[in-house]
Amino acid sequence: MTIDQGGPPPKPSIPDGIQRLWGSFYQQAFITYFETNRDDIEAKFGTTKFWPETLTFGRILRNAFAHGGTIEIRDKAAATWRSLTYSDAQNGRQVLYNDMSQGDLTILMLDMDELLL
């Protein structure tokens, strides 16, 4: 097998039917998690411009999942969580199965929980 050393980056994977089904469950679970904790986040940190970067990243994901699973940033927000950064430059990018898996979402929720303790 040869490895291509040049050319365009590989195309994002396209989830099959089972991945889309499970992905919709995880996306809805993350939206529910985020919205359940939104009041606590706002009580502790105020408006979104004062949120820690991990919570801003979570907000970006929540919005992506509410818009069909793709990044849709309208307010020029940008955030990095671990080694992954999202900004409006990634608008339209599919999140699940390209950048994150279900396990990543679980770890992100645990990281967000730590900020709310």
C-alpha cells in the first residue's frame, strides 16, 4: 500500500445508516445535557463571552447538533477543546465521525461538569 504524500486532504467520512441513527441519539443526548446545565453555566460564568473555552466549545457543538450535526457559527465564536478548534471557518463541517466520536462527547461532558463543580 502506498501513502499519498500530496494532494487534497481526504474527504470526510459519510456515516452509514446505523451511524446516523446512533449519531442522532448522541447529538440529542448532548443537546439535552447542555440545555439542562445552561442555567448553572450562566449563573456561574455570566454571558457567553465570559465562559471558559471548554464551555464555549460545548456551546458550539450544541449548536452544530441542533443544525443537523454540522458546525454553524454565526457570532464569530471560536474555541479549542483538547486539540480540536472550531471557528466560523469550519461552518458546514460534519462533526461526528469526522472529528469526534461518541466517546469524545462523553469526555467533553465530563470536562464541562468539572467546570460546574
